[in-house]
Amino acid sequence: MPRQANDRREPSWSGFDGFDKLLEHRTRLGICVLLSRNDKLNFSRLKELLEETDGSLGAHLRKLEDEKYVAVDKKFQNRKPVSWYALTKAGRKALEAHLEVLARLIE
């Protein structure tokens, strides 16, 4: 017997509600995940781990800074500028909420 049209279970796209638009990009999500597992990381280490170019990583970090998801501490080491990044409380909260939505979708 063929299924009735109303018997079909359509996927609920409302399951995407709660996704953080800022964290939908893999690089920004990667930055936040890495920073959630470390107190802080410098620009060079993030660049190495994420395999990003200077310009690309810088742009993504700037977006996260603008939304107060990451904080930057710029210092000099051996007369060279070094930027250290840390996840803020707001960034951690946003990441956790984003990952919860992802987990619900996977279930």
C-alpha cells in the first residue's frame, strides 16, 4: 500500500535554529574549538594548526574579536610583535550553544 503524503516524515529544518552564524565557517569554529582547549594561543600557532594564510586567519580573528568571542593580547618578544588570543566567556558560551545544536542534529 503506498504511503499517504501526510505519512512522510520531512526533516525539520528548524533543527538549525540556534546555530551561530559566526561559527558556521570552519575556520572561525576551529579557532574557537582550539582556544576552548587552551588558555591562549598565538597567531603563528593558530595559523599552523588551521593551515590558513595570514590574511585569511587575520580576517577571521577580527570578526571574532568584533563580536567579543576572542580577546587579543599583543606583546613583544625579542623585539617582534606577538599576538596571543584567548576565548572569552561570551565566546565559550556561543561555542557551547553552537555545538549543542550540532549534537541535536546528529542525533
